[in-house]
Amino acid sequence: MKPLLKLLPLLLLFFSCQKQYTSLTIQEELLSNLEELNQELLAFEKVAAKNPTQKQLQKSFVTSRIAYKKIEWAVEYFTPDPARFINGPALDELEVEENKFLSPSGFQVIEELIYPQYSANNSSTLKREIAVLKGLIAQVKEHLSVITISPDYVIDASKMEVYRILTLGITGFDSPIANQSIPETKASLSSLKIVLEKLNTNNSKTKVLLFDLIDQANTFCDASTNFNSFDRASFIKKYLNPISQKLVQFQKDNSIKNVAKTNAINPDAKSLFEKNTFNVNAFIPSKEYAYSKIKADLGKKLFYDSSLSKDGRRNCATCHNPELAFTDGLKTNLSLNGSQLLRNTPTLTYAGLQNAQFWDMRQTDLEKQSLDVIQNKDEMHGDLKDNLTRIQSNTGYKKLIKNAFPKTIKLEEWQLQNAIASYVRSLNKFNSRFDQYFSGSSNTFSDEEKLGFNLFAGKGKCATCHFIPLFNGTVPPIYKKTEQEVIGTPQTKNGKIIDQDLGRFTQYKMAQLKNAFKTPTLRNIAQTGPYMHNGVFKSLEEVVVFYNEGGGAGNGITVENQTLPSDKLNLTLAEQKALVAFMKTLSDTK
């Protein structure tokens, strides 16, 4: 009996610690996990200081990132400013209005230092970056220790984390070289289960099913940790979408309100793949510009009104043909005097779901975009002000104007802009075979198309710039920023000289923006060729070959500031064919 008596205090201590751990509040759990991350970074720092091997450094990096993934849901949600430097891309953060840039820091910068190979020449830089990362984590800890974390914020942050896993996690966006996305996904999902368990909620059937789905998703990750072979299509359909659906139901079961804010994602959306998921009003200049169908009806009539151009020969549809997904099928369009315009005509479909318009991103919203085109001397050379009286007195317009702007006595220019923009905002159909497949309304994907999607979101790294499911450069899951890229587009197909169009650099004289262009949507891509800002590629097959070789730099073009990795993707001919087959599923049905 004496040995048992000696063990009793230890057993009591053990169960006391277990109880203390499991009874931690969400905030206490977060702070505990932050301390765990801090300890991992301290250990990483010690390893880096001792003439380490590459294997030792990579091991410390992996464990530190896993520790971060446990708190990612809260760090990204509650402290977005330090978060972008903790785990953002290893590219300069540009603040174009101030004509300055902030150098990158954090995990992805460290990843580039130690993967695929580590050089001792990077030792001092590595130590400095780990120290910076520790400082950023200290900022997060200070903030999270004083805020109130209520159930509505926990639910909202959890939804955002599931969307982040789908759009940025499993695609390799934040693990571009180490390719640790799948184990990190498991860490992120496991942390959500712990957090949701701590909410004082009903032990409902939905809760049981939700937690069971998370367990199943983690088992799926354990069974296939290889980045390139991971079946993302199945993972999304079988696990991530159902988890999103159960989260919404879990929220309703427990009468947890939505957070009062304007989201790009409808808070009641059951997944990222529903027709009602995205809110166009998250991308308008201010509330008076809010979308309505009656505004869109007025805008449609204006869209086809040639009187808006100076000589009455052009309307918006002249260059944005609905039969070609609102493009023109030309390499570049022609000006009013017949000369070649500089750039390819982009699609207007899904244009309302981004924060910048035109290839060079010179306008921030669709209202300014429409005015820019109508006034442009090479495109329409018109003036909306000159048309106000004519339009308001026109019998065909009177009822539409009254319905769209019922309080209006005298029509104003901004209302015409808003109406045209509203029509463009109505062009988001979300009814392609891709949408039908991932929303669960159809299973008509062929094996080749499924392979193509898995390549797009995996080995091909396409989804790290063309984010699922909008397939443009608007960064999920917050959708507050639309990105540009420098890919080294050539002047001519197979040419070795970069196109001379400087892109965004024309507006903002920053070296990083030379030859930078907005990342366009790939929705309806089969109907919107030729491709690139200069229309240099006639087919999707040509585009895939260009990317497979590593963009301009990989193809032997001198591109000093290319943001696209120049490494070859090593896609086989069959994989390239599958990638094209998948992109063709993004065409809206008529």
C-alpha cells in the first residue's frame, strides 16, 4: 500500500493539471498556445545560433509553423496587421499611395532562407528574421490578452479559418517551398475543434457531426501528406464544405448572432460555392451605391446606348460582347480612329468582386471604371454630363430612372455611373460546371477535369494567385485587397524580350511595379482569349506551357522583379491537358 500512497499526490496533481487545462477559457487557451509558439521560436533561435544542419533548421521551422497554425484562426481575425508580416508572402508590401514599401518578414521569408537548401551565408539574416517574428508574436499576445472574445466572433473567425484553409492552406499559398500544407491543415482544423468545444453550447447532433467531420478530415490528411498527390477535390467536397455547412447550423442551433459588419462573404452562406456566397456590396464606394436589380436594369439599357459615345458609333457592348463573356475576341481592340489599343479587353464577368479595375488597376471601383472608358478619347470619347438631360427626358428611360432612384428630381452623373456598374455587378452567374460540382448539385466532373483541379490547386500552384473560387487576385477570405503580379509576359509568343508595357508602374513609379498587372479572373476563360494583357497567347495550351516553364524568367527573358516563381513546374503533357480541361469547366452556362 505504501507505494500507492506515494503515488497518490502525483495522481492528484496530474488530474488537477488535466482539469485546469481542459477548463481553460478560449482566451486562456490562446495565450497558452501563444506561449507554446514563443517557446518553439526560442528553441528555433537556439538551433540557428549553433552552426546548425539544414535538417535541424527545417525541423525547428516545421514545429514552429505547426504551433502557429493552432492560433492562426485568432491571429488573422483579431490582429490582421501583424498577421500579414507573420505569415504573409515573401514579397514587399507595397503602399502605393505613399510611394513606399515594407520589406517582408515572418515564416515565408524564413522558409526561403532554409528551403530547399540552407546556406550558412544566410545565418545572420535567419537570426534576425526569427527575432522579428518573436516581436510580432509578442504584439499579438499583448492584444489578445486584453480583448473580449465573444461567441459571435469565435464563430465568425472559425468560418474564416475554414475558408482560409480551402483557399490559402491546401493550395500551398503560405507554404510555397516547404510544401507542409497538409500537416498544417490538420493543425488548423484540430484547433477549431478545441475552440468550439469551449463555447458554452448545446451538445446537439450538429455539434457531434461537426466534430466528427473534423476528425474525418484530419484522418484524410494523415493518409495523404504528400502535397502534389493530395486529393483536394475530394477533401473540399467531403469535408471542408460539410464543415462549413455544419458551422452555420451549429451557430443557428445555439442562437449565436452574426457579427455586424459588411462581409464579402455572406455570413449565412453554407459554403464558398453557393450562388449567394459573395456580396457585391462589399466592393462598392459607399452605401448609396448599393446594388439592386432595378439599378442593373437601368444600367443594362445604358450599356447598349451608343449615344454615350461622342460620334454615336460605340456602346459598352461594342468591346464587351456578351457572346464572348463580355470580351471582344481580339488581341487588342481598335481605337476610334482605327489604331491598335495597348491592351487586351478583359471580361466584365465577376469584375464586381475585386478592388481594382483595368489591367493596371488604375481605378478602384466599377463606377470610376465606366466613367474612365466613356471619357477615354480612344475608346468612346463621350461625356455623361452632356447626356443627363437627354436621358432624363427620354420616355424609354423615365420609368427605369424612377424605379432605380425614386427620390431623384434631377438626374446626376454618379447615378448613371452607378447604374452601369450595377449592371456589371449582375454578371456573376456562378452556374458553371465547376460551381455545380463543388456546390453538390452535380457530379459531372470527369476524372481528367478532377485531376486538372487538383493540379490547379496543388502541383501547378495556379491557385496561389488565382484564388478559389473567384479565380482572380482578390485575396481571401477577407477580400479587401486585389493583387498584381509580374510574370514576364513576352512581346511575342516564344520571344525572349519582355513586353514593353510597364503596367502599374505607369501610375506608381516603384521598381517593384515594373511590368506588373492585375491578376484577372479565370472564370469564363475558355471564351475570353487571346490571353495576357497584350493578347500574346492565342490558346490556353500556350498559356500553360508558358507557366510550366516558369514564366518569363523561366523562358529565358530578363525579368528582374518577377513575382512568379521561375522554377519549372514539371507538368507532364497529360497534366497540362488536364489543367486546360479543368479551366474549361469555369464557363458559365447560358
